[in-house]
Amino acid sequence: MRHMREGDEVNDQVDPAKQATPAAGDDRLIRGQARLAEITGRTGADVMAALGEVAPDFARYIFEFGYGDVYSRPGLDLRTRMLSTVAGLVCLGHAARELEVHIGSALNVGATREEVVEVIMQMALYAGFPAALDALMIAKTVFAARGLTPPAP
Amino acid sequence: MRHMREGDEVNDQVDPAKQATPAAGDDRLIRGQARLAEITGRTGADVMAALGEVAPDFARYIFEFGYGDVYSRPGLDLRTRMLSTVAGLVCLGHAARELEVHIGSALNVGATREEVVEVIMQMALYAGFPAALDALMIAKTVFAARGLTPPAP
Amino acid sequence: MRHMREGDEVNDQVDPAKQATPAAGDDRLIRGQARLAEITGRTGADVMAALGEVAPDFARYIFEFGYGDVYSRPGLDLRTRMLSTVAGLVCLGHAARELEVHIGSALNVGATREEVVEVIMQMALYAGFPAALDALMIAKTVFAARGLTPPAP
Amino acid sequence: MRHMREGDEVNDQVDPAKQATPAAGDDRLIRGQARLAEITGRTGADVMAALGEVAPDFARYIFEFGYGDVYSRPGLDLRTRMLSTVAGLVCLGHAARELEVHIGSALNVGATREEVVEVIMQMALYAGFPAALDALMIAKTVFAARGLTPPAP
Amino acid sequence: MRHMREGDEVNDQVDPAKQATPAAGDDRLIRGQARLAEITGRTGADVMAALGEVAPDFARYIFEFGYGDVYSRPGLDLRTRMLSTVAGLVCLGHAARELEVHIGSALNVGATREEVVEVIMQMALYAGFPAALDALMIAKTVFAARGLTPPAP
Amino acid sequence: MRHMREGDEVNDQVDPAKQATPAAGDDRLIRGQARLAEITGRTGADVMAALGEVAPDFARYIFEFGYGDVYSRPGLDLRTRMLSTVAGLVCLGHAARELEVHIGSALNVGATREEVVEVIMQMALYAGFPAALDALMIAKTVFAARGLTPPAP
């Protein structure tokens, strides 16, 4: 799922930590928040801060169902999971912010810059060139923010 | 790309082999047809037969650009390529026939039944449950046609 | 808009003619039904029969707004209108039946078989190969039903 | 979510009941199965039977997350929930089977035939006429199966 | 339909009022403009100003067909109509500006903040989490602009 | 395909000219770059500059396959090709930047301002009003940048 970025508004008067504090036995939430941190390198506090005011349960579903259930499943390695997610997001066409987060996640869990580019280019076959081109521009931004240098020509 | 299935009409009066016979130096076409065979386990003659009458150049583009250019690129292993394609096709929502072919392709190049299912289920997060559910029903058909037994419960 | 095909259920107990009989001064409806006949070669009775039972006003909107307003506008020739519609429907991805009708409409108003194929193939660049391939298979069916022979190779 | 229909293959050798039998404290699953029955008028056994062989956990997610979490929320009445779902499915464009099920669900929870038709027609403004027209044809089938007679003209 | 926002360019040299001034007997236009005002709380002058230069007839279609025909139909209350529209727009994925306007419209005609949030969250099941998350962020903006306070935690 | 606009980042350290310099016999690339210039009025250097760092081969595919293969085909005039592309992009819903470029391309190859507007308005029938409205706003920008005055009312 998408995580809020620095530009997003955050309402300091809300205390998101309270709203998503795991209760005893709340295994899915705990597992999900840990998995989210592993994949995205973030704590999820930004998700809570952005959603906490308007839809705190939606943040909880992202943690519990998205990361606690689905992304915690065995049966497929995280690198392939995240590259598949990048492929899916390219084909959706409208998920610019998610692409930004999950291109980063793919890199976090071991995919290379080149692999991300290959997956995106391949989706031109299925979703058309505009969707792939938009995604490559997003990837370029993510790579630049991480100081990933291009391969020597 | 999708390949024609047994149920598709084939016009015997067309000789597709002639239309896509590689000429000397036609490296992309030769490479593409070989790659297509490696990935899908088919010769591409069915594609030519189905398209040859109406749009023979489109079949050539599938071979040359789809398989000769894109799927022949280094930088990403075929198993990840095909699982990413499955993910992308689930998110498109309308590509039922392509899904059937490329779930098979994923299995051909080393993905397991379980991995295919994981990728599809994960796409419920991004494209919704209906798209994932439709894809699982297609996967079930492909698995059954190959006699792949479910894991013991 | 789509018109019902022979396979669609028709409820004979409904008299669609009554429901969309133009009243005096009902210029849009009259103009729309004439335009629909000109473009599709049908009377619209099939649309009324299929929709008349469940949503007769929707049939009226198709006639009035779709054909009476939009398709009756000056400023663009019908051949270009219908080829543009084919292009748009390919990119929607899910409009198989509409494609069948409007590939026929494009031929009715002066587009050639070759032009229809060119428009569809071109959309592979924007909507991906699966959407274009599905549309080519539909075009093949329409061409065959009209006895349009392929160009000599 | 979609539920399997009579035409779908069911593997009798699988015992779906076992796989989704709620354990002690499995509140979400129990709540979800009850909510699914309330909304769809079915037990969910068909979902388990269809998915149990290929992706039993996906059936569980449908029960737990779809019906146990989301559809069990307060804050919006079921009639509005189901009419909104019909609207959303029309706009997706590719969810024919889900539309069939959830048009039925909307009727089950108190929406009228007329209200379903109004919601679908309105979506022509946002998703275009083809998507709305396809949905009206599906609605017609659902209405017919329930013996719902059209309003007198 | 979408209405122009303050940030949109307006060409003062165009006099939109002239172009869409209802003539005698132009019932659909009059009815549509009144319905638009009732639903959106605006006069439609902004729509005319934004479109009047490039496509004045399109503004007229929005008034006449969108609001004069469809949104003026009996058979479904406005609150349900607008919540269904919000649901449909979430599933389209690309209609950010329309969502902003029609979340406001839903509130105008009696839906609560909570109901809007419920409809959007529910669409995560059908269109995926990214589409729902983007819509929640838009809803948050609309709520803030109206000074709607969140429910006490 | 989309071309980078002035606002896009360009990395001066990359020499895109080198990467896409046609080699002897590289007919598709040469033909594609010429076709691109004819259609878009640009050299393609901006595409190379934007993509050269992250995915130079993707720029080459745009030239070779997009313009050298598809847009160089006989069988359909360029004006109809570009108006069809505009129609397709409206229906995709997410291709704002491509729309901007190809509305310009349509004008370049002989389509009139009025014809572009007609094609976009017509797509409201198939993709809904929001997609058409967004496209009209983009068209307005393109027209303004070219000093195209509206027709006298």
C-alpha cells in the first residue's frame, strides 16, 4: 500500500499511535507492521498520521490484511513479490504514488535497479507504452533519490 | 502475447509459414520465434494461423518485438518475467485468454503452482478481489489441464 | 452504442415500438433513430426489444443523446468518427460486443477492412497487445460475416 | 465478492467445510460467513468448493476481510452498500460475474429492481454507455431469474 | 460531472451565460441547471466558463443529459445516487477531480462524512487499495475545506 | 508515445545522441526518427534525454517499433491515425501527458481544432464524461499554446 510522503498533510492533533496500538493477541497487526517495516523501510506511522483523522480503520486494514496476511504469506520470495507488484501497478495505470513506494520496496528487498526497469519495460506489451513510460519516469525519480547511478553505457 | 487455442478458427487456405518465414538476416524474427517456443512451448504457428488472414504483420510484431526484443532481454530471469506478466494481466482485468497462456508460460519456465497462486492473490490488494478471483479460476483450469495436484491440506 | 444481436433474448410481450415512438416535436429521437440506421444499418428495434423490458429510457438515451446529439454533430466525417470509436473501444478493453457492432459501423460508413485493422493494430501501442489482439479476433469475425476477403499476400 | 454459480466446476474430493471451519475465537470468520449469508443468501460453501482446491486462503480472506471486516462495519446501511457496490462494479467494466451476484445481493437487502436500474444507468455518465449496457443485460437476467416483472409501461 | 475549480483558467472574454441561456421550451437545460445547483451548490457558470471557449456544447450536454435527464430521474433518492457516484468514481481510478466535486455533492444532499468514508473504503474490495487510498486523501481535503471535524476517537 | 516536456529533468551528463545513433542498416530506427519528427515536430532528442539515463532501449523501442514500424505503415492516413490515437488515449483515462503530445500531433498532420474536439466529446459515450472532460481541458491548453482561436460563437 502507499505510504504518505513528506508533502502530505499531517494532523498533529491526532495521535495515531493510540489508534493502532496492538492489543494483546493482535497478531496480525503486529506481524503486519513488522512486515511493512521490512519491506518499505518505514514504520507505518506516516500511514496512520495521514489516514488516522479520516479513516483509521483503513490504515489498520493495510497493516493487518495487506502486510499481516498477504505479504506475510510463505510460498513466494519478497523480491518476486515486489517486482510483481510493480508490474501490476504499471498495468493499473493510475497508481503513481504506489509505484513510487513499491519501486522503492522492490529495491529494499533485493531487486536491482535493472530488474525494476526490465519489469516496467515489459509491461509496455500488456498495458501500452504510456503506462510504462510514466512508470519509468517515476522509477527515475526513485533511483535518483537513492543515488543509484546508471550503468555505464 | 496470447496464442490461439484449439477452439480458435483456423483458415487452412492461408499458409502462415510463408508469411513469417525469416529472411536472411532477420535476426529479431528468428530470435523471437525461438524465445516464444521456449516460453510457451508452442511454435507460433497457431498465432500465424489465427492472425495470418486478418493481420499477418501483427503476428510478426508479436514475434519480433514481443519475444525477439523484450522477452529476449537480459537483466531479468524468465521465471520472474512470467510471474510479473501474470501480475500485470490480473490488473488489466480484461485479459482472460492471455492469463491462461501466461500462467502456463510461468509454469513452463520454472515457477511453481504455488507461486502463481501467490502472485494472483496478492493482486487482490491492487486490482481488487474480482480480478484476482477471475484469475484464480483461470489458473485452476490451467493447473487441471496439466494434472497438477493441489498441495495436501 | 451496442445493438442486440440475434443471440440476445427478446421478450415478445413488450412492444418496444410504442415506448420509443417519437411524439410531435421529438426531434432528437427522430434524428437519432435515423442516424443510428445510417451508421449501423439497423432500425434500433433490437435495442428497444432488449432494453425495453428493463430500462426503456436507456434505449431512448442511446437514440437521443448518442445518435441524435453526438453522432449527428457536424465537424467530423462519419468515417473518422467510427474509426475513432473503434480505437476508443479497443482501449477500454472490456467492450467486446460494442467493438463487433462498431467495426461493422465503420465499414458501413466507408472505412475499409484495411483501415479498421490499422487502427486496431496501432492501439497496441497505447492499450497493449492483448486488447489489440482480442479486437483483431473480433474484426476477423465481422469481416468473415460480410464475406470480406483478405488482401492477396 | 463473487460466489460460484451452478455452472462452475466443483471438486467433490475436497472437503471445503474442513478448511474454513472456524476455530475457537475465530470471530472474523464466523462473522463474515454470517454476513455473507445475510447479504447473498448463500452459505459460502460454493466459494469454498470452487477455491478450496486452488487457493483456500483466498476464500478465507473473502469471508474474513470482505464480509467479516468491511461488510460488517456500521456507519452505512446494507442497501446503500450494495447499490454502491453495483455502481463500482459497473465502472470496473470487467466484473460481469460479480455484477450478477451483487445485483442479487442488492435486491436481497432491500433495494428495488428500479433502484438497481437507476444506479446502473447513472454510471453511463462516468464509465460510458457500453459498461452500463452490459450491466443492464446482466440485471435483466437476474430479474428474470427471480420472476421480477417489469413495471407497467 | 466535474466543475471547474478556482485554480482553473477562465477566459473572461467569453460570455458563457449567452451560450447556455435556455431558450423558450428548453426544459432539459433549465431542469438540468437547477438540478446541478441543487446537487453541487454551484450555478454551472464555472463549467460554462471553462468549456465555453473550447467545447460549449459539451457543457450543455452536462447540463441537459447529465443533470436534466439522468440526475432528474425519479426512482432513486439523491443521497444514494451521489454515494453510488462516489463508488463508481473510485473504481474508475483516474477521476480525481470528479471525486472531489462529488464527495462534496454527496455531503450536500444529505450523506454524512462517515457514509462517504464507508463507501470509499468498501471499494478497496473491488478496485484495490490504491484507488481507495487516493480517494480517501481527496475526501480528507473536502472534509477539511468544510470544517468537518473527525469523530472523537 | 509521449515526449518529454520542458519541465522534465534532463541529465546533461548522458549523451543520448550516442546511444541512439543509427548504425549502418538500422533502417527502422532511421525511419522511426524521421516519422516521429514528421508527426510530432520534434527530434526525439528529448525522449532520449529523459529516458537515456534510466532506459535507453525503451526510447529506441519507441522510435523503432512505435514510429518505425507502426506509424510508418501504409493503409491509413496520418490524420486519421492521430485522431484515432486521441480517441484511444481518452478512453485509457490515465494518459494525460500522451494526450497533450498527440493532440498536438493531430494538429500537426492536418486535423483541425474542431475535429480534435469532436473526437474527444464523442468518447464521453464510451469512456464517460470525466475522461472526456479531462481531455478537453488538456486540448484547451494545447490550443492556447498554439494561439488557436475559438470559432466565433
